[in-house]
Amino acid sequence: MTVPLPQYLLLGAILFTIGAVGFIARRNAIVIFMCVELMLNAVNLSFIAVSRSLGEPAGQVFVFLVMTVAAAEAAVGLAIILQVYRLRGTINADEIKLMKW
Amino acid sequence: MAESVIFYLFGGVAVIAALFMVTRHNPVSCAMSLVVVMFCLAVLFLGLHAPFVAMMQVIVYAGAVMVLFLYVIMLLNLSDEELGRTIVTPLKLFGGLVGCLFLVALVVLVQGDYGEGGAVNPSFGGVAQIGKELFSSYMLPFEIASVLLLAAIVGAVVIAQREQK
């Protein structure tokens, strides 16, 4: 490993933070979903880097499972967004506030 | 040497594309930027002896998931008014500030001596090794993942269908 592990973790942290800020700041429900995917990807990078550093394949198996969950989440979430758009005519997260305080 | 060049090149592109994704107004531009991030991460995975995961990244994320996103964006056919300008409110500025603090905390947390990651077996992370792990030590999670996917397929179809009149 010519690039030390902390640098990979740092890259993962930067991508995760960008995703988290986007999740807070963006109001389009689809883009909010994409930010979640970005955060999952950042965590996957950390998993792979640590797995490589320890020489342990378990991290790669975890990434496989994270991808499965992300795909399931995207399918169900986008179906919900589609149905919300049909019912309310908007996917702006500020206007979908039935379940907020 | 080659590994660090690849790391800084593709890591930098990934961060720029991620920033692009968060700041673009048009959801299609956001989706395309996210595809760039995923391809860059796939390259980094290859450099980290994870060819199987790199392939999965391209096929599942950049392929299937992003096509699903683009499909929904096209299906909704949002008007420009609906897309809206991103208005900077005090709350969002506060969110950005909290994000920066969060980044600082993460940076402090990941510093430390992890030791040198020594050389690994050339077959490390290959399809054969991950396949063996999945079907031996991680058999139960693997099967549960298949049930989860089935539930997601059925759930997505049921949620997205129009109500019968």
C-alpha cells in the first residue's frame, strides 16, 4: 500500500460529509436520495481500504451487502417518490410535510 | 508511485464531481456527476485489490441504480418551476457549518498509525475468494440479502402501481 490508509479514510470522510451536507441542503427528494447513495459509497471506500490494510476479505463481503441494501433502498424509495408525486404533484421536501411537526 | 498518482487523480475527480452533484440544480446533472463519482471509486477499488467489488460497483451502482434514478427523473418530467432555485436560508448555512464541523471531527478521528498494510496474496479480493467467503462464513447474511431483494422488488411494484378504479 503506497498510499497510507488514513488518506483513503480521509477521502471517504470528505465524500461522506459532502453527501451529508447535500442531504440537509437540497430540497429535491430525488437529489436527497442521490446524496444518501454518495454517503453509502464513501463508507464502502473506507471498508475496502481497511480490508486491504488488514488483508481481510470480510470488508469486501460487507461492501457487497451494503450494495444490496442500497439497491433495495433505491428501488423502494423511488417508488415512494413516484407515488408522492402522483398524489401531491411535488417532490419538494419542504412541501411534503404531512409527517413533520 | 503509480498507486499514489491514481489515488490523487481519481480521488480529486471524485471530490469535485461530488461537489458538482450537490450544487447543480438539474437532477440529471446531479445523476451524471454521481456516476462519475462511482466510476472513480471503482478505479480506487481496483487499486485496493478489490476487483470483484469494483465490478459490482460499475454494474450495480453505476449501471442499475443510476439508471433507476434517471428513469424516475424522466418519468416525473419536472417543470423548471418545480426544480426551483436553491434558496440559501440561515438554516442551510447552519447545516453547512455543522457539516464542516463534522468533517473536522472525522478528519481528527481517522488520523493515527494503522501500521503498514503489507503485501497481500495476488488472488486477494478476486471473485474466487469473495465467492468462497460468501458461500461459507457469510452464508446466512447472503441468503438474507436475497430475501431483502425479493421484498424490495415486491414492495416497489406494489407501491408504484396505480390504484385500481
